[in-house]
Amino acid sequence: LTLFQGYLVGDSLTFADLYLAETSSESAKKFPYDGFPEVKAHAEKVRSNPALKKWIATRPVTAF
């Protein structure tokens, strides 16, 4: 996993970052991040974005 300023492409948040962070965070519920510190750090960085953090805290519960 190559990161530029903590993001996958360039130095700002992109759809690729959102996709990887959400997918890996959901997968980590069943398959821990053990052995993948870069993936864990990336997901934590993306999910620490203030607007995204607020959305995660208040979003409706869905199957997806």
C-alpha cells in the first residue's frame, strides 16, 4: 500500500480512499487488521475526517 500524505492518490481524500476505508473497516469486524498496519492506519485516517466522522455517527442503519 503506497500512500501519499496518507491517501491512496495524491494528497487529498478521493473515492478510492473512501472505498478502501469502508471496505476494510467492515471486513475487519470478521477478519482483524493483524498484519496490515498500513491498511488500518489508512482507514483510521479517512474515518477521522470531521465530515465523514459526523456522517458515520449519525447515518441510518442499513444492511449495506
